[in-house]
Amino acid sequence: MEHGTFSDQSKSTFSFADEDHTFANSVRFTLNQDPRVTFCGYSIPHPSDNRVNIRVQTTGDPAREVLKDGCQDLMLMCQLVRGTFDKALSDFKIVKAEEEKKKKKETETEDVDMDSKSVDGDTDSNMDSE
């Protein structure tokens, strides 16, 4: 819901239901990066009320359009972070799988070495007793 005057569209307060500090602070941060924004802040009217009010004042552009652009920028940032995280997770899983495979191979090699030593050891001890 938008609260503002029809005569000056460069200043408006937007009320978002079912949102909290996470959303509001992210939008505030994004909007404050926009050179068209002269002021952006948010408030939560009451802690038990799931509502956030975001105030936007611009240099002249309609506040609604600037807010919309800010939300789109925020979505792009989130997509970039998600993509970066997914790639890093995938790379980590690949490295982890390779390490497990190497560790398993080393364990198998050690087992084979131990078996061959015990077979050799048995043969030597039989020769000594004769």
C-alpha cells in the first residue's frame, strides 16, 4: 500500500504486510545506492505487527518507480549471490568427493600392503622353526 500525495510523487511511504527487518533493510540499502534517492528509511510500527513502512524521497522521479527499480536490483543481487553460492557448493562437493575417493584408494592400498606383509611374515616364521 502506498501513502503519499498525488501532487508530489517524489515522496511516498510504502507499507508492506508480512515483512520484517530482513526485507526492509535490504530494500533500504539498495535504494540508498541509487543516486535518484535523497532519503530512504524504514520503520516497523509495532513489534507484534508484521508490517514495514518504507519511506522514499527522490530528486524528482516518482518514488514508486524508484522503489520498483530498487526491488529489481535487489532481486538481481540475490540471484548473483545464489548463483555464486551454488557454484561454490558444487565445487566443494566435487573436491570433497575426490578427496574421499583418494582416501579410499589409499586405505585399500594400505590393506593390500598389510595383507602381503602378513603373508610374507608367516612364511618367514615357518622357515625359522624348521
